[in-house]
Amino acid sequence: MASRSLGGLGGSRGGGGGGGGKKSLSARNAAVERRNLITVCRFSVKTLIDRSCFETIDDSSPEFNNFAAVLEQILSHRLKGQVTWFGYESPRSFWDYIRVACRKVSQNCICSIENMENVSSSRAKGRAWIRVALMEKHLSEYISTALRDFKTTRRFYEDGAIVLGEEANMLAGMLLGLNAIDFSFCLKGEGLDGTFPAVIDYTPYLKFEQSSDSISSDEEELRTFGSSDSDGSSPENVGPPLIMDENSWFNKCKRVRQKYQLTLEQKGYLEELLRLRENQLSESVSQNKVLLQRIEDSDLAHKLEKEQLEYIIVELQDQLTVLKNNDLRSRQELTAHLTNQWPSPGALDVSAVALDTLLSRKHNKQCKSYQSLDQLSAEVSLSQASLDPSHSQDGDGKQDSLNFIGEGKEDTPSLLGLCGSLTSVASYKSLTSLKSNDYLASPTAEMASPGLTPS
């Protein structure tokens, strides 16, 4: 019973230790897997940059195919499946995560990828997105934006995924160097076929270098093996070590020649690049000089224009001042002229007195002319009465009426101007127009008649 109990205890301990060992082994495997993918991704980026120095990177480049496979496996590492209505979990592509997490990138290509007609599967759309992002030189920006959306990343990936660990920051930094490469891809080729998963080729990154201590130990073993043999001292048995040495030296020389050739190619490329940069620098310097000259010319022209405008402003101010002075002088002259044009109040009184005197004189003369005219009319009437006694009474009535008119008429200044002087014919005509034919006979007509002669 004791042995059984001990055996059971040992079994239980062994079972507990086995459970802990499985967990530690699983954690180790996950860590190794993440480290391998990140390391291979770094190698693939370096080889891609090196290859871009000699040729254009397209779909036929093995370095690009390997890099695309590595990136696809990194983004698919521990990706959660899609749960259906029936509770089953179907596999999901990394494009589903990229489509949601990279919407915030400005001027993104998500909608363009979704609307592509020749790309139907989710995996093919993810591969097309990798190519378009590389051609746009925005792959690192897409990955950084997606990793910053931690909530979406947790929703799509399980614990232990590369995009949820510390390796994610290294991934975004490594992809930043790809922005210096010009890519050229065809989005209708066989590389977008999403039926087969991507496979990484590790052979370009696997290289074994034997240390110098190991090489010397191998040579020592060969020597001891040859000396221990009975026929090892014969000339016939000396050949294989010498042949192996010659082969090793030949291989070393071949490797050195290859390195030298590669160095020459890189040197030629760098010289060509340097020459191109020098030409660009000289062109930029010449353009800079032209721009500086243009700036100086424009500054000089602006200064001259400013001076001209200042001179014009000063001249206009002078002209305005002259015009103001002339206006003020003309106003003063006009005021003085108008002041001199009108007499003073004393002069106005003297003029009024002189005008009254003149008007009174004219009035007296006109009254005298009226009296002479009345006398002339009376004489004419008497002469007619003497010639025709029948009309004597009528003549007396007319004379009395004329005297009555002459005595009852009011001599107003308004009528004086109309009468004028009796010395002229025009004044006489104006006078006859004012008098009625019943009260004033026309002396011209009576004098013209043959019966009117003085007695």
C-alpha cells in the first residue's frame, strides 16, 4: 500500500511536472516563432534594399516574394477565426484586420482594393494591399496606424501574437527603410492568387562559417591520420591533403574574386550616384543663383518704384498746396471785389437824395409840358369855334373837361417814365397813346388839315 501510494504520488508529481513542462515548452515555442519571423523579416528587408541598388523590384524578384511571404505570416500570426451563426470558427485573413484598422490613414487605398474586380478572395486582397502600399511608400504608416489601434488589434488577435508584443514596434521601424525603394508591380499577376498560402524560403539567410580553430583542428587530425598510416610517408599518399588544400585555396580565391567584383559594381554604382547627385547639386546651385538674382532685381525694382511713388506723392502734395493757396487768394479777391462793388451806407443815402432831386425835376418839366399841351389844345378849339359857331358850346364843354382831367390827374412817378420829353416825336407818340381821343385832339392831324390856319 505504501509503495502504491508512493507510486501514485510520484505519478501525480510527474503529471504536474509534465503539465508545467508543456506550458513552458509552448511559451518557448511561441517566443522562438516570434523571434524567427522578426529576424527573417529583418533579413528580407536588408536583402530587398541591397537588390534595389542594382535592379528594379517587381513581382519576379525572389527577394520581394520572400519578404511578402514573411510579412503575410507575421500579420497572420495567431489571428482569430471568424465565428459564424452556428458557433463554428472559420479561418480569417489579415486583410479583415487591415481593412478595419487602417481606415484612419489619410488618402488610404482600402476602398480601391475592395473595388478591384480581378481580386475576389480576402487573402488576394491582402496581397494586393501589400503591393499598393509599397508602391505608395506608405507601408510603415499603415502598420503603425493599425498597431496604435490597440482595441481593434485585441479584437482580431489572440494573446502571444507578434502585433500584440514588443516586436510590433521593431516591425514598424524595419519597414520604414522600404520607403526609399521604387517598386513596380502588376496587380493582375499570379502573385495575387489567394488559393495557396505563402511559404518562406530560409536558404538565402542560412550560412555556416567555420571558425579558424575548427579548421586548424581538422588539418591536425588529417596530419595525424596520415602519419599513423604505414604508407603515409610514401609520395603517393601525400596527394589528397595537397589537393584538398588546393581546392580550399581555389574556393577562397573564388570568394575573394566575387567579393571584389561585387565591390567594383557597388563602387561603380556609388560613383554614378555621386555623379548624378553632383549634377543635381550644380543645377540646384545654378537655380539658386538665378532665384537670388531675380530676388535682387525684384527688390531693386520695388525700391525704384517706391522712390517714384514717394516723389509723385510729394509732387502731388505740392500741387495741392498751390491749388489751396490759389483758391484762398481767389476767394479773397472775390470778396474784395464784391465789397468794392457795393457802396457804403452814406453813399447810398447821397445817391438816393440825388435820384429824388432828378425825379422831381423831371416831374416839373413834364407838368409844364402837359400845361403847354393843354394850352395848345385850347387854342385849337378856339380856332375851330371861330370857324364854326355851332360848335362853340361843344368846345367849351371839351375845354372844361380837359381842365377837369388836368386838375384831377395824379402825377405818379410810374407815369413820368412813360411820358418822356415832348421835344421828341417818340415822346409825343407815347403821350398820344396815353391820352384818349375824346379828351386830347391830335395836333398833327389838325395841323395837317387845310382849314386850320392861324388867324
